[in-house]
Amino acid sequence: AQSVAQPEDQVNVAEGNPLTVKCTYSVSGNPYLFWYVQYPNRGLQFLLKYITGDNLVKGSYGFEAEFNKSQTSFHLKKPSALVSDSALYFCAVRDTGANNLFFGTGTRLTVIP
Amino acid sequence: EAQVTQNPRYLITVTGKKLTVTCSQNMNHEYMSWYRQDPGLGLRQIYYSMNVEVTDKGDVPEGYKVSRKEKRNFPLILESPSPNQTSLYFCASSPSGLAGGEQYFGPGTRLTVT
């Protein structure tokens, strides 16, 4: 069975500071990992994904994420936060051979001016 | 413009009155899916479809039906809605199943069942 955990419901960071949004996962095979962002009153938008290859994945809007197999983690990072990054972030995982994507419960990021 | 559209965007209905939420995509994607979003629970998959006439249950299918008669459309049907189906619903599509592909989401449908 596949599952994903986002241990923080809320993350606050000052504008200009680095940000991290945490995600850990559990799968029986090899994971396909995704990050999505949801702005108010909008659908989810794809940010980045890890399928295979380099553990550091770069995505949209300056975000990146690092796949760590030993820690079963896929934390989302950005070197310098913007107020416009404030949104709800979802981590998602798909197990090898699975036909569905399993989402975490979301982390609300607030960037303080 | 490549997009996933949902209608209606907002719906208030009463218990037991059948309703359909439509979903359409113009990207020729094979894979389509329905999710519901609830506070503290994140997104949970209701049903998904790998292609025309191929549908399967997700994590929370009870009380819902779907059909996939055309590639572009994937309607969600609530035969007898109940208050616990009050939620925010999202339709999504993806090319070539989920083989490394990200999903494209619609704008959402906020459903209230009284």
C-alpha cells in the first residue's frame, strides 16, 4: 500500500528566507513522487516530479525537491521565499504498477513580508 | 487553451436529489480522475479511468458513479447525495496513464448537500 505524510499543517517563513515543506512516503516498489500547489479558489498546479535519476529535482517558480531513498523523504525547498509563494502544498506518491496517485493532507505555507 | 473544465462550479442541493458534475478535457488525455478535498484529509481519489470504457474505484468510491463514454468527458454522478458528500471536488487528467506524467486539474466544484 502506498501512503504519504506531510507532518506540518502550517509552515511560516519570512520573505527572503529559505523554505522547506516536508514529505515522507511509503511504497512497496519504487516511488513516483510529485509536488502540487493550490492557490486560493484554484485547482492544483503541478510543481515538480521525481521519477528516476538525479535526486535533486528542479521545478516551476524556483522550487526544488530532494529525493532521499534511505529516509523515504521528498522535501520541497526554495532558497528565497516570496510572499506570492503563500499557498497550500500537496505531496503525492504513486507506487510502481499502481494506477492511482495518493496525496498527502497538505501543508499551508505562509510567507510573511 | 489546454484545460480541464468542470460544471457547475458551485452547487447547493438537497439530500437524495440526483446530480451530475461534468468534467471535460481538451488535451486528448487517456487518464482521468475525480478527487474530493476535505479539510484535514487532503485529496482523496473517488474514481479514475485509464481510457474510454475503463473505470476503477479509488479510495472513497461509495455513493458515487462515473462513466467514460468519450475520451474527453468523465462525469461524476451522485445518485442520492447525502450531507457527508458536501465537499470540494476536482477532476484531473493525465496523458498516457500515470507513467511519469503529472495531472492537470480542473478549477473545482464546491458541492453542498443539505
